[in-house]
Amino acid sequence: MNTSPERDPAAARFAVLQMVRLSGALLALGGVLIITGKVAWLPRLPEAAGYVLIAAGLVDFFVVPLLLARRWKSRP
């Protein structure tokens, strides 16, 4: 059992990866809502803004976690 007050870096990195994925999913969802016109609390945004948000969300969800994991990988 680890009783030291230090935080486990693996747990912190896992949390960061999950937050990055969550933010990507929310960006993509926001883009879909803009494209379908279901967002009434925003001024009329062009449909292109929705597509940009979807693309950014997909990159944030699929690509960024891979890049972070590669960067954090321990060297042999």
C-alpha cells in the first residue's frame, strides 16, 4: 500500500486523457447542435462553424490522447 503523500503520475495522466476525450466529445456535440439548429441560446451561427467544431472535437477525441500518451511514454 502506498501511504506517501505524493500523487501517482499515472493516475493524473489518466485523468487528463479522460478530460481531453470528454472535451472532444462535447465539442463534437456542440457542432452537431449548431448544424441541426437546436441551439436557441446562441445567435445564428453559420453551419460552417458547426463543421469546424465537429472536426476539432474529433481530433481532440481521437488524436490528442495518442499524442499525449506517446509523449508521456517512459523510455526504456
